[in-house]
Amino acid sequence: MFAVALQLWYMPDMSATLIKFFKFFYRSFLQFPGAKEGGTGQQDALESFYKEQADAYDTTRTYLLQGREDMLALVAAQLTYRMESGYLNGRKPIWIDIGGGTGYNIEAMSKFLHVPEFFECVYLVDLSPSLLEIAGKRFERLGWANVVIICQDVREFRLEDHVKQGTQQASDEAIDVESPEPQGADLITLSYSLTMILDFFPVIDLLTVLLSPQGIIGVIDFYVQNTVDLGNRNYTAGVLNRHVNSIGRIFWRAWFEFDHVNLEPARRDYLEYRFGSILNLNCRNWYLGIIPYYIWIGCLQDLASPSSTISEISEDIVDQVQEIANRLSPGSEKIDPGSMEMASSSAFSNALDNIRHDLPLPSFFYQNHHQRLPYADDLEKNSLFSQKHQWTWLAPSNDLQELNITCEDVVLTLTGRGIDAYVAASYRPQRLDILDHNPVQNHLLELEVAAYENLSSNEISTLYSPASKVDDATRRNILFSSLSPHVSSRALQFALLNLGLFKVRGPPSTLGLPTSDWQPEMFHNIRIHTDTLEHHLMETPSASLTVVIVSTILTLCCE
């Protein structure tokens, strides 16, 4: 609160700003919203709350509604990746912003995408006429003709009722009316609106109808939750920093209920149940009392018909998982059943079990790249590690030469600092399994590999520069806008909570490796496992293992 007050004190028009904050404080904590007698319920309640502070909404929410630009950066990066993969066949995407109010999010998206040119049409759906009036003035000022403002209960919204209107309204932007008809929205966003929707079950169900087969959903909102509520769910895309202590759960839930903002966990839980999770971040608003909020990026999920026995579904599981991966990750590398040891691996077993019980697949299957295999990050054995190997003192080049690795070999190596994996990958084996019981080491390796595959040399040097040269905000921007579509949710969570590791770790080039000769395709066939060597070898057929003794002395003794 002190930081907010200090910044307000130095604002040029301090008196006008303070009046806006007073309106916000009065409406939020002194005059509680409620429906007028004979009114329409939810809409009247919203109007009684927003009408007198509509002009102050954007100013007063700057510090309360943190993370909105982060969510927009993540969905923009995902949407750009899918556009570049060609799944729209040249058609511009459609965006629905549910509960968008004043249109702040749509204008803020211009930091990442050129909204008038990138989107065919943007639909802003909200139930508050006062906020939508501000939105109308905003887009009239901007001159954006492809934004359609709709004052409607979202439960009654149907895209087909408005798509012709949106296309006609945006005709001045030279949209090709002969482009393929959309099968739904390619992007749906809910920015701090899900917690204000009273009847949220039908709304979330409706989203599955509104979303196109390859579309994505971005949600940011407040939450409180105990990790005990999650049980053994493997489809949440990670639980790092998700837990809120009992005091925080009681206080924030009671506090927000004054403004009819509902923080019960069921909203987020049902969202994760109905969709496949791509990314999931659990954050805190440090400006105003460490308020918990989350960012979630998801997509449609396909479920198989329930089967009573494994044998009834095992024959088509590989084709089904591949079909889902192809649809959700356009242009991604092919999932080879053999490459995952599908017949016995934990990844296969988890996917099979989820499909049998009508659950979303583990988040691994909804990633754009399938290099990182899933693991149970909520288990204590996977949460007690830190970065162990900052430097390496062994050069594996000579040892690996003794193995005579060819393009037909499958190689297993330990993660460590990553030097063994980098050298082994340079031989271009058929598959490279990289193993470490420490998930932190695997996070760091996954981030490095994704950086070398997808970032420019300038972005790599910036990301790994010492603290004196690059600030954390610049690193966060690279992670959100450039790297996020290419890493797993767990690796991104770890990176954002440990930005300092980039300052001291340095890129693989500091290991003395010939990185100038590296090509992105050398990393396509790697699989990163978070597991013990003993358990991994139990899942590997012993007949496929080749033992090579690289010690000269031991070799002579064996001869």
C-alpha cells in the first residue's frame, strides 16, 4: 500500500487521480453492490457497482489486477506459434474477450500483436453498459473497426449470431471474405471475470462450444486453494506455488466476497477439468497484500469413450494420442510410440488412465514440443532439490567416441550440467534419453535447449547475461513473448521464480562446446526424464542395452 501511495504522490495530476481512487474505495468497501428491486439481478448489481466509477476503472485497477499483460503476452506467443504453423490456412484469427469491460485488454494486446491487422474480428462481451460505454469511446479513439462491443449475458452469447456483423464491420480492413469459415474462436480470454460470474458451470461448458478445434483460452484471476484439494491430478500443468496458507485462504475469500467476487476453488478446478492445460502460473500481487492470482492457458481436449478394460482401448491409444497432439500442436514433431517406450512408460500409463476415466491428458500431450516427459511435481521426492551442478569438470567427448554412436542408436545419459547431453546430441542419435532425479537440473536443460532451438543469438545472450547488464524485466519479457510456446509449464514456472539463475549459470557456450556448429534439429529427438536411473532401467528392455567399458585398465583386465 505504501508503494502505491508513493507513486500516486508523484503523479502530475494527483488530485484527479486521488478522486478516482476514493470512488473506487467507496464503492468497494463502503457501498456494497446489490440488485435493484424488480431489476435483472446480475446486471443491476454490476451497474450499481461500476456506474459511478466507470471512468476511474482503468486507473484504479492498475495495481489490483496485476499480470494482465503477462497473460496477453503468453496467449499472443501461443497464437503466433500456431499461426506460423499454418493451421488457419491463411485465415485471420477471431478473439472473444469475455467480461472485457472497458476494453483495456484489447488495447493492451497491441504491445504484442497489431490488433487491427492480426485479428479478423474481436468480440468484447460484457454485462455492464457503463464499462462498455468507456470501451466504445476507446476504440473510436483508436480507430479500430474490427472490434465489436456486445452487452449480453455471456451464457446467451453465440458466435454465429455475430460473426457476419463482425465481418461486415471490419470490411474496411480489407478482410478476405472468401477465406475459410471459422469453426469457432481462435482465442478466448477471461481477465479477472470468471470469479464474478455467478453461474460459472454453464459458462465454462459454453467455452468448449465457442472455441475452435485448435484455439486457446487465456484466463487470469484471483484464487485461494490448498494443494490437498488437488489430490493426485496429473493434468493441472504443475502445482508450483499454488498452495495458499489457511490464513490467506480465509482472509482473501472473505475480503473479496464484499464485492461479490467468488474465490472458491471450484471455478478453476472445473476449468482444468473441461480443457487441456498448456501453461499454468501461480503468482502473487505484491503491491496489495500478496494477493494470490493465477494465469492459465488451455485448449480443447479430446476424450476417448470409456472402456471397462485396458485391452479394449490399448490398440488405438497410440493413434489417439498422436491425433490429439497433431491437432493441438500444429507442425510439432511426430510422436513415435517407440520413442516414448509407449508399452511400459509412465507417460503412456498416465494417458491411458486419464482417457479411461474421462479426464484431460497430462499437460505434456498439450505442449507444442514433447521433449519433456511428465513427472509428479507434487510428490515430496521431487520438490526437495536445488541446482546442484553449476559447473562441470568432466569432458565426456573421449568417452562418447568409444561408444561409436550412430543415427540408429538410442542413448541414455544423465542431465547434470548438461554437457554429456550436448555432446551426445551432436552425434545425432535416433533418440537421446536424458535422465535426472533432480527436476531443477532438467528445468535448466530444457530451457537451454529451447533457447538454442528457437531464440536468436541476441536473445540468448540477453537472457543469460550477468545481472549488471540485463534486468529481470527484460528476461521476463523474453520468457513470456519468445520462449513460452517452446517449454513445459513446469519449466516456465521454475524460470519465473528463479530468474537469478540465468545471471550466474551462463549458456552452454561457456562450457567450451562448439555451439557454433549446432543445428536446431540435433535436439528434436531428445526426451528429458525426471526419474531415478534404477526405475528408468526397469522400464527399458534389457536386451536393447549395450555395455561399453571406457576405462583402458578395465578393458585390459577383461580381455
